Amino acid sequence: EAGFETDPLGDLDTETERRLGLLVKERYKTDFYILHRYPLAVRPFYTMPAVDDPKYSNSFDVFIRGEEIISGAQRVHDKDLLLKRIEECNIDPNAIGLQNYINSFR
């Protein structure tokens, strides 16, 4: 609508975040906004997939004037799902420290 193309399943670069901040200010008259349900492909392996659409995640970023100030997400808390996400992300489950993290959910 604003003539700015982005990949709906990709991450936002700094320029896009700033442009979005200007659009939000223009349309909604606020400098503060939250983006939620980021595409799962651009989030860490331990981010919980959205239950209703596995292309997205239970995560968010908080912005002020187009600058990200904080982010967060629900973490995967199920060992089997965690192992599946590790495999999907092509991560070695035997990497240093990762086994301790996985074992914490056993």
C-alpha cells in the first residue's frame, strides 16, 4: 500500500523498520508499536512456533519511532519439539552446551 516491498516471511532490515515507524506515525499517530508473530524462519530454534500457523512464531518486537527497543518470545519447552526445531535449523544437537539445554527439558 505504501509502495515498499518486503518478504512476508523474511526479517525486517533497519531501513524497513524505520520506514514502518514513519507509516505507523502517519496512520495511527503514535510512535510506539508492537509487531508480533514473526516468521519462524527468522527466529532462533528455541522460539515456539505459532500453534495455528507453523510459518509464524509466538514472538514480538517492540518499537519506538521505528527503532526496535526490545524483543521476546515464548520458548519451546517440550524436549521433542526442541529436538525437531534443532534439526529443522540444521544445528548439531551435540554442540557444546546444547545437550545441557536439551536435558533441562527431560
